[in-house]
Amino acid sequence: MKVPLNQPSRALENMRSEIEVAFERVLSSGWFVLGPENDALSEELSSFLGTPNTVLVGNGTDAIEIALVAIGVPPGSSVLTVANAGGYSSTAIRQVGAIPVYVDIDPISLQMSVDSLEDVLAGLSTVPSAIIVTHLFGYSAPVEAICTLAKRYEIPVVEDCAQSLGAIVSGRRLGTFGHIATTSFYPTKNLGALGDGGAIFTANTDYANRARSLRQYGWTEKYRTGFAGGRNSRLDELQAAVLRVRLPLLDGFNKSRRRIHSLYRGVDSELGKFPHASGENFVAHLGVMITDDRGHVRSEFAARNIETDIHYPVPDHLQTAYRDSSTQSLLATEGMAGRILTVPLFSEMSDDEVEQVMETLRG
């Protein structure tokens, strides 16, 4: 039996009739962009997260870019982020004309290191215009400590919740700690659409109004551009309708993911270890393990017909397109990039598939 890394179509098949009803509702309404489904989803996401403003956009990277513009990040300024999160924040930072400056990670949690953040801040001659905190692999970064440090320097914090939507820290959902937050609805996410989509969350009404304008050319009213840096980035009504079907099930999806992750983590395996504990601050977006011999471990899984992947093999500062412009050395980030491996983990996995992964882990 082949075990896929992920298979979003399974979740959609399980709710096919509900999605067909949602599609029919959109077709009957005559609204296809920025209509009632967008309005309803925005309200439902705000209620779920516990924040007053949700702005729906075309994808997760656009969400980060628009968020940076909305909080006033100027071209030429620096934005702090991590280099082990797939390049999405780095792309958005460069798109607004800012400069990414990287903070090393904690080698155990794989999240931004507060100690490294303090070192980077102390070594900069100017205060950064923002810090992007990525809650990677479904696990919470030390967001409370980061926000406390950022407040001392008066730096806005952007939370990237694309891999962590639904996680809870100190009784609050991730995405409510920073000044503004973003997520992605790419089909493999814990809350996925049938294509691209994203959202911005904030308690700041000015930021929210600016983001709503920026997602549609910077218009303050139709055909009148009031904000520079606008784009066309709107979530269509069909995607919003699908997400409305799936949102009430998100906590259940996350619970299923945590259960599978707990089973993996409970195996005393010589192949490697799973670093993240399955508490409410973890939604098990990816089944990431740390191994000392990744090539061998991948071959063991492949021999048992189990797909694996690497999230992510090349840190942002070492990517070919930007290597010449980066002088940073990130020892933990670079070291862990050679040791991480992702195994199948999604809420619709069968018991037999989970057992097949666990048998491989047992050796």
C-alpha cells in the first residue's frame, strides 16, 4: 500500500455534498468576487480566532506582503524573520522593497530563537521595521517572549499562521498576539481551499482598512487609488464558500492530526525523533522528524512505499538567487536543514497507513 505524504482530495470527498450545496449557493447568488461568502467567512474567521478584523486575499504570500505594507514597512528598511520556513516571508519582504535579516532558530523546536533575536537586535545599527514570526510545522514559536522583546524596541510583530491555524497559547489562538497576522488556505494546509487563498487578521482597524484597500489596487473608492502598493489579490466566492464548510471542522481536523503525531512520537525509533509535543499549541501541520542520516531514513520509508519530503532543504539565505547578497551565518538553521525529514501526516489517514509509518519507525 502506498502511503502519500498528503492527499487533500480525501477531505473534500468526505464533504462533497456540502461543498456542492455551497457551490450552488454561490452560483445562485450571482456574486463571484467580494460578495456575501467573503463577508460571512470574514466574520466566521474573526469569531474563531477572537480578533475583530479579517481581510481575505488571494494567497498566503500576498497576505504577508499586504500586511507589511499595511503596518507601514518602508522600502530599504530591514525586517527580521527566519530562514528555515520555505522562503515565503523572504519573498514578501523583498516584494515591498525591504531587506530580510535572519534570526537563527532553536535547534530543538525549530522555531525562532529568542536569544538569537536579542543578539540580532543588539547588533543592528537601526531598528527593524517589523518582525515576522512564523509558527512553523504547526508548532507555536515563542510568540509571547518575542512580542515582549519587540515591544521594548517598539517593533511591530507579524504572525505567520499558515501552518498553525487553530493552535492555542495561554488561552488565545495564534494570530492574536502580534500587531497583525496572516494565513494561507493552500489545499494542503490544515484549513485548505480548492486552490490558493489567504487572510490577514488584526485588531487594529486602521491596518485592516488599509489591507482591504491594498488587496484591490489601493482603492479608497472605486477607481480612486488612495494607497500606494496595492494589487489585485481577492479571494473568490467559491473558495470562500468551501472554507465556510471546512472552518467548523478545523478543531476536529487538528485533533486528528495531533493523535497521529502522538502515535509517531510514542515510537522509540532508531531512525529519528519527532521534536514537537502534541499539546494545544501544536496542530501537527507536518510530521517533521530529526534524523542523523536522512538519506538512509528516506530509503527505509521508500522501501515500504511511504512518501517523504524535506521542509525545507535550502535555507533562504543560501538560495542561489540571493546567496551573493547574504553574509549571515546561521549555525542552527543550516545544521538542521540537513537533518529534518517530513513523513505522512494528515487527518484523513487510515489506521493502516498510520500503522505502516509506525512499523517503519520501529525498524
